[in-house]
Amino acid sequence: GQSLEQPSEVTAVEGAIVQINCTYQTSGFYGLSWYQQHDGGAPTFLSYNALDGLEETGRFSSFLSRSDSYGYLLLQELQMKDSASYFCAVRGGGATNKLIFGTGTLLAVQP
Amino acid sequence: DTAVSQTPKYLVTQMGNDKSIKCEQNLGHDTMYWYKQDSKKFLKIMFSYNNKELIINETVPNRFSPKSPDKAHLNLHINSLELGDSAVYFCASSQDRVVNTEAFFGQGTRLTVV
């Protein structure tokens, strides 16, 4: 089957660094993406890793290890506005190549 | 201009009714999707269309019928609504369905069946 597992909740304080992990199992693989969703809002794209290594975009970085079927999203200098749900996503491969989302991680940033 | 727009934003209806949700994207994308997000925030793909052609139809009850009159529009019609259909439905689009390109989501339609 195809699945992506994430921790359900993470809590951190303002200014801290937090890492959200994602392990995946798919029949094919075309890269790992991350999306942010604020409560009541729509998912919005954050980052994409096609190859192994770290990609940095401002305070957010994303890492991929294809050999371990594992990636993570790193959020630095946390701000209250970063409180949201974070989803990893992959293309599932196969004839349909559907975009599959992880179980989601609810990040709560405390003052 | 909103990239992906869906209407209505809220929909409250009684069991057994039939309802439709409309979606339009002005990004020129080839691929459009419908996702269902339940109360546990799990985003589950329902359908995907590529250039008006249905390419993904997950194990969704056949009470749900998507329609794509052109590649910029993907509507969702639901017959005989049930309590379990209550969820947030998101329309999304992406440039293609091969590479893991960014998907753009509509604002969501919160469907409540009473």
C-alpha cells in the first residue's frame, strides 16, 4: 500500500526550532513536498525535494533521504503564526501518479 | 484574481438531498483534483482529472459524481447526501500529474449534513 506517517502533534515555544518527520511508503516516487494549513484555511505549498539533501527557504528547510524513505521539515525561529497543520505529500507512482498526503502534524507554538 | 476558486464556502443541507460544489482554476493547469478532509484533518484524494479526462477515481461511493466541462473547471455533484459526507471538500489543481509540482488549493467547502 501507499502511506505517509507523521507525528500527530508537536509543541514548541516561540524562537525555538522544531523538526517534523515524515516516513513514506509508495510504489513510485517523484519527490516529497510539504504543505501548511492554518485552521479553517486551505493547504498551501511550502517546499519540494526531488533529490537527497537539504533545501532551505527562509526560516523553513526540508530534508529528504530517498534510501531511508524519510524526510523532515525544519522550522526555525518559530513564530506564533507558524501554528498550523503541516502535511508531507508524494506522488504515488503508477499509472495514476496520484498526489497523496501524510497524516498531518499539528504544530502548536506557545509564547 | 483567485487562482482556484470553489463555491459555495459553506453548505448545510438535510440528509437525502442532492448538492453540487463548483470549482474553477485560472492557472492554465492541466490537472485538477477533489480532496475530502475529515474531522481528523486527513486529506484523502477522491478524484483527479487531466485535461477533462478522469484519471483517478478512488473508492468513493457512486453518489459522488465529478464533471469536468473543460480543463479549467471540475465540479462535484453529490446525490442522496448522508451524515458521513460531512467534511471539508477541497478542489486543487497542478500543472501536470507527473512531477511532484505544486498543487494549488481552493478555499474549501465545508459541507454539513443534518
